[in-house]
Amino acid sequence: MSLLTVVVAVGVIVYLIGQQVAGMALRGKRVVMLPAILTVIGILDVGGDKTHASATDVVLLVIGAAIAIAIGLALGAMTRLERRDGSLWAKLPARGSGSGAP
């Protein structure tokens, strides 16, 4: 994994967390497309080595997926949904961002 890949990944994560804490209107296309694009990028990155995945690789991918699902469920449970200007808005409270603010 190159330094550019790490910087872009961290930038995307910071941007998404910032938007979730600030609140944003939910749009179906955005909710589905970003995870799909990031999944494809991850698969291409893993498959780019031209080698077969070992048992260790598969176990680590499954563990990583389980952790991601658990974090997603926890953040989903904390997210507040409300109707604003005729659309559905989602906002993550500050306590969900890990900042420790009330």
C-alpha cells in the first residue's frame, strides 16, 4: 500500500466523519455508491499482487469485516434521524465521533 493510498484513505475517513457530525441529507445514491466504490478499490488493491490469498489473508479479511460491521452497527444505532426541509437528515452526536464531547 502506497503512502498516497494511506493519505487518501485517511482524508476520506476524516471527511465522512466531519459530515456525519455536522449532519447531512441522506440520498440513496450516495449511501450506496461510496461504500461500493471503496469496496472495489480495496478488492483491486488486494488483488493487485497477482498472488493467491493465503489462509491468514482470508482470516484477517474476515476479522476486519466483522470489526467494520460492528462499528457500522454501533454508529447506526447512535445516528439521529430527522426530517428537515422535506428530506431525511442523519446526524451523528459528538459522543459517536470519539471526541469525548457531550
